[in-house]
Amino acid sequence: LITGLILLTYLTTHLLNHGLGLISLDAMEWGRQGFLLLWRNPLGTLALYGALLTHLSLAIWALYERRRLHMAVPELIQLTFGLTIPVLLTVHIVGTRLMHEFFGVNDSYTLLVVTLWHASPLSGLRQATLILIAWTHASIGVHYWLRLKSWYPRWAPYFLALALLIPVFGLLGFVNAGRELANLIARRPEWLEQFLSAANLPP
């Protein structure tokens, strides 16, 4: 539960940061400063990656301990999505955190939008799929956790509204940032080459 809540907090702050793209790409970069302050310090890094590895390990152990695989549909979806997340997440971690740590790449939101919107839309679609899978997995987990609380039925509609709005907000912010970038490249084709040179990408 604790590791799941840490990962949900990370995902929520990430999506809210994406949502700032509805204002502008600069707003996303501004929000990213607080996001990195929270998650790229030693304690935040330990909490995030420790939670990720522990959560996955506990899930595999729980699956191993089951006497039979019969389960309710939501539980099956949650389990399937949970085991899918690490596969899809690996590429994103390599392209952001590891590129930054080992090669000094400035993995800004602008670079991500250039990569996932302009250079490789298929990768962008895969990333959007990862977000929806991770968010659905987390939402089912929160529902299973809270459903036995006496106050939950009254508050469930509000939780559902948040569960629907936050990922939509994040994805729309990314789309708007992608359109802003496309307009910039159309107006100033030379900008892209200058930006990539400054991003310190490895060969």
C-alpha cells in the first residue's frame, strides 16, 4: 500500500506537470523545476525507485503465493496492467533519468515533446498508453483499498471524477505542447537543430 501510494503520488505530480502544457511549453518547464526538486534529490530518488522495485517484487510474490489464478475481472486487469508497466517504463527511464545521469543530457519537457511528438509519434503513443495503464492500475488499487471504509461511498463520485480528469488533463497538456512545438518548428526550422545541439545528446 505504501509503495503504491508513493508511485501514485509520482504519477499524479507528473500528470499535473503535463497538464501545464495547456498553458504553454514554458509553463511545463516551470512546473518541472518543482517536480525535479521533489523527485530528483537523493531521498526522492530512493523513495521512488525503492517503491517501484518493492511494489513489483511484492506483486510477483503475491502472484506466486496464489493457490489458483481465478480472480475478479478488475483484479485481473490490475494484475495484468501492473506486470505490463515495467516493460513499457524501461524505455522512458533510459531516455530520461539514465540519459541525464550518464550523459548529462538536459532531459527537458521540450526535448521529450520533440522526441515523442515530432520525431517519433509512435513512441508518444506508447508513452500515452503507459500513462493510461499505470493510472488504471493505480485507480483500481485505490478503489480496492478504500471500498471497505464507511465514508468511501459518499466520496466515491469525487474520486472517480479525479480519476478521469487528471489523466485527461495531463494528456491534453502534452498534446497542446506538441502543437505549440510544431508551430514553432514551422515558423523557425533552424530552431530544431539549434535546440538539439544545446541538449547535449550523445551520438
